Amino acid sequence: MSSIKKIKNIRNLKRKIVCLTAYSKPLAKILDKYCDIILMGDSVATAFYGMKNTREIKLDTMINHAISVRKSIKKSLLVFDMPFNTYRNIKEAKKNVKKVLLKTNCDAIKLESNGKNFKILKTLTNSGIKVMGHIGYTPQYKKNFSPQGLKHNEEIKLINEAKNIEDAGAFAIVLECVNVDLAKKITKNLQIPTIGIGSSKYCDGQILVLDDLIGLSGFYPKFVKKYISLEKILNKVIKKFRNDVIKNNFPKISNTY
């Protein structure tokens, strides 16, 4: 059974799909034990590089991270998040997606919807490329954060957008910060899995940025559950190392040759 079919089968079995982001080989190795999907997300721009937004990250930078992530993945589906301005038209999309697939050996790519790029998505899927859609709050196209689908006109737009993405051949779709009732409605209406981030438990699966989940990014939006503060743990470890060095307790004989 292919990885894509496994994802769809999980939905059919009524089991939730587990997804997280990864930007490096060591963390991807851990995630691969527990995740159905690992996303090489453009969130690497803000979470890893400290950029102001995801629009600043370059394709080649993301490719290098994805190559590292790929080395640890044995069972999870690796999805590559196509960065801003790499799929503005069919020609550009085909060129850049081909480059990504060739260099990273990823299983699928993700495109954020701007409400118009359904034809680009369909062209890619028609050529055999596996594509994940993304609607709701789409950081590449919406500069200011706000929950999505609270107004009736937004609801109708997002329902149609989700259906168009499904009809274009996407194997799954991310719903970001979509109103609870609307996320439930879209999930029920679609035949493909919905992956939620800030969009309620009614989605078929959930995704978070790993750095947010482990308390390392310093970014704690409402939709992130704080499982642990790795920042606090690292502070303790590095403080202890500093004290050992200053007090000449490190290195010991056992740490030398």
C-alpha cells in the first residue's frame, strides 16, 4: 500500500492522522516513530531562522533542510511545503516542484490556496504529483492573522475553495484557524482527509509546528497545547555546563584522551 493510500485508509478507519513539522535529521528520526505525515514546512523561516514571516524563506534553503529530514524518514509521509513565489503560474510550479522532487525525494508537496490557483494544482496532480492543499489562514497570502470562516460570506468561500481543491486532485487539505463549525462541515463534505491546525478536533488529523509544541519557539498561539518547555530544560543544562567550566569541573579525565 502506498503512503498516500495509507493516509486515506487511516481516515476510513476513523483514526486521527498525526502530523508535525521537522527541519533536521535528528528530530525527524524521533517524529518518524509517531507521525503519519512529516511536513518540511515553510515555518522554518520563523521558527528556525527568525525571519519576520514565511514569505522570506528561499526554495534552496528549504530543499537543504528537506534533504536532511528525508535521511531519517522510514515510514512517515514526507510533504514539502512549497514556499512563497515558487508556484505563481503553471510553468514556474512545474519547474520548481520537479526540482524539489528530484533533490529531496519527498512523497508530496503542499500548496497554499490563494483562491485562484486550482488549475496549477490540477496540472500537477494530472502529471502524477501528490499535492496537499491548504486553506483558511494562509500566511503566504494573508499578512495579518485572523480566525477564518466566522462570517457567512467567508464560510461559503472556504467551502467552495475546499471542494475545488478536492476536485483538482489533492490527496488531503490543511485547514488553518478555521471556525469550529465550518471545519466540521468541510470535513464532512469532503472525501479527502482534512488536517487541522487551530481548526478543532473535528478534522481528520492535526498538525503543529514542532518548535511550538516543545516550547522552543516562544510562539504560543491559542491553538498550541504546551506539552513541555524545552527552553527551560535547555537553560538548566547550559547553565550547569557554564558552572562546570568556570569551576573547572569539566572536562574530567573521562572526557579527555
